[in-house]
Amino acid sequence: MTARIYKPTKTAMQSGQAQTRRWRLDYEPADARFIEPLMGWTGSDDTRGQLRLNFATQEEAVGFAQKHGIDFVLEEPRPHRLRRRAYADNFSYYRLK
């Protein structure tokens, strides 16, 4: 039973930082998915894949995993590299092309 602890990134449809400040613990799939023969749906016997736990801080998520004996992989978030500019910079004579 391995878990992944990470800070989710914003989706392409988000302009703000909603739901990206919390840390998430997701379980890695233990078994491969299979195709159900009757309907053709994708299925799995692993119910932990449906479980997502959210934590306010990284320390809480790591502490929870250690307390319950869950092996985990910690993924540090990459820094956000957005350069803020003014709208007038689009029409500047000295702007970069």
C-alpha cells in the first residue's frame, strides 16, 4: 500500500489558486484495471483508488501516513514562475519580441 503526497496544481480552466493550497494523499493502484466483459466498462478491485485525503499542511499529511504505517512518496511542489506585467507593457517601445 503506497501513497502519493503532493500539492495539486490548478487546472487549465482555473485562473485563481482555488483548491491548490492544500496537500493531498492519494493511494497508488495496487492492481491493474480490467475491462468488464458484459458492459465493457473499466473496473478495478482496489477501492482505495477512490479515496482522496486532503490536509492543510505537508506535516499533517506525512504524520498521518507515518501514524497509519503507509509507505508514501512525497512530491515537492515546483515554484510558480509567473512574471507579472502591466497591460501597458504589451505596447511598450522597448518590449521583448
